[in-house]
Amino acid sequence: MKVQSPALDEQRAGAVRTLQRVREDALPEHTEYRDTGCDIHPSCLSCPLPRCRYDEPGGIRALLGARRDRQIVALRRQGLTIEELSRRFGVSRRTVFRALEKARAQDRPEEEP
């Protein structure tokens, strides 16, 4: 009867783990990808959005809202009133105030607790 050492068994087990094949269908090279886009843009690869609408928390609404908020802040700095901004963007005064406050909060440093 031949006795094997535990170290040799561990070495063989490690070699088997490193040599296991990956499933062939799991490799991206064998994936057929059709760039069909979405209802926002017909092609993912040439989409003008900074992030995919499906990757962004809140989806397309959050992306468009962030863009609108940046425009509100820029126009407010140019001197437009809250009422003018509200009318121009078709939102409530409260929405304008929220956008301005959010921009202020991002500009100020974090307070220590």
C-alpha cells in the first residue's frame, strides 16, 4: 500500500483548480451583440447620454433632471429670477429652489459631525 503525503494532495488539488476550463459560452468573444439602442437613441455606441439610462439610478428622468438643474443654476447666476426660471423650464418654484439648494450643497464643504 502506497501512502501519499497531504502536501502532495493539496498541490494536485491546486493544479486541478487552476486548469479547469471556463465554459465556452461564458466568454464575451462568443457573444453576438446587436447595438439596438433604446427609445432614447437608436445606437448604444453613439448615444449622447453621459451614462446609460439603465445604469443611472433614477433612469432617464434623473439624467434629464440633472441637466435641467445645471441649466437652472447657470441661468440664475446670469440674473434670472425664480419666476422666470420656473416659467422657462415649466416647473414649480419649489423645483427651482431645490435645484439651487442642491448646487449650493455640492459647493460647500462637508461639515464635521
